[in-house]
Amino acid sequence: MKRWTTGEVAKQRNISIRTLRYYDQIDLLPPSFKDASGKRYYSEEDLFTLEKIIILKSLSLPLEDIRSVLAKLSYKQILISHYNYLQEQISTLQTSISNTSSLINLIDLEGSLSWERVSELVQNSQKSAKKWTDYFQKSELAILQESIPNLSDNDDTTQQYISILRQIEWCIEHNIKPQSEEVIQIATKLTELSNITFQGDAELIDKFWEVRKLPAEETGLYPIPDEVLKFVEGCIAYATD
């Protein structure tokens, strides 16, 4: 039967010898074997117990509580608890990543950020970020959720939409008419991108556009000024006549 010394266990699990000796001292993890000179040796079962302790500690469980549950929980039960904990951590981290990406994209769109704008984004993401999905059927959502641009994404499609939106805002700021060649090119680019995004489904494009025009607080979508939406409608209508 293979046995491991305190030093070998400490090296394998990146844990200090002092900690292992403390676990022995408080009778949390006494080594199964000691030779005549008092040298400690750990069995395979001891190592599994150590793994259980390490996992339970990662769940922020105090040593006293660990001592109470250690013998009552199997290694598999503890692993499942750890798995669930890690899943929660992933979800929390993904939310943070999405919020950070949203802020980066907002800076690209608006040039700068006010605290009110940041607060609004966070509140919308917590309360109503997915309300727009209520307007669509499951078959439509399968396309939309996979394809439409999202501020919390940093993919190429989202960046293209951001670029087009900024071009439109520039045109409005400089009083460029929807009939101009420059705007027609923008409208053509937007139409092509929409066809790709919505897989050429004209009905779905129209339906999403109507939802897009609803108040942002009702849909949870990124708020776009009415003047921008009207300008887009005007230039697309002119470009497709």
C-alpha cells in the first residue's frame, strides 16, 4: 500500500507542511500511519479526505463546520456542491464581462459616459434586459437571440452595427439628407447587414423593427433616440424605392 510523507503531500497539493500539521493537531486530518520515530505517512484515503477539506474550504466553510460534515458527505456529494458553486461563479463572472463589454461599446457609441448612463445600463440589465423576448415566438427567438447585436458582445456583427449607428448620428449632426449618396450607402450597408442577421426573413425584420421603436424601459433594448430611428426609416425607404 502506497503512503506519502507530509512533505510529499504538501508538494503535491501546494499546501504548507504547517497547515497539515495543524490539521493533525486539531484531529481534522490525522495521518493514518506513524513510524517508530513519529514520522507521519498519509494513505490514499487520507488524501481524499484532504481533497474534501480543500473543496469545503473553497466554499468558505469554517474548519469547525468542515469537521462536522466531513464524515457525513461523500466525495461525490462534495464535488457536486463545488460544481454548483463554480457554476454560480461563472454566471457572476459572465454578468461582469457582459456589463464591461456594454460599457466599452457605449463609449464607442457615445464618446463618453456619465454616471447616470452607467447606472441606467446596470439597472436595465438587472430588471428588464430580456423583456424584448416576450414579443416573439420561440421559433423567432432561436434566430434573434443567436444573431441580433448586443452591447454586451464584442463580436464583429455588433461592431458593424455600432459603426453604422455612429455614421447615422454624424449625418444627423451635420444635416446630411437621407437622399444623399453618402446616406444611401449607409442604408444599403444596414440593409445588407440586417438581411444577414435575420437570415433574409423580411417579416421578422419588420417585427423586430417595430419592437425596436418601443420605449427602452419597456423592452430592455439599448435606447436609440427617436430622431435616429426616424432617420433610419427615411433613408432605407429612399434607398429601396
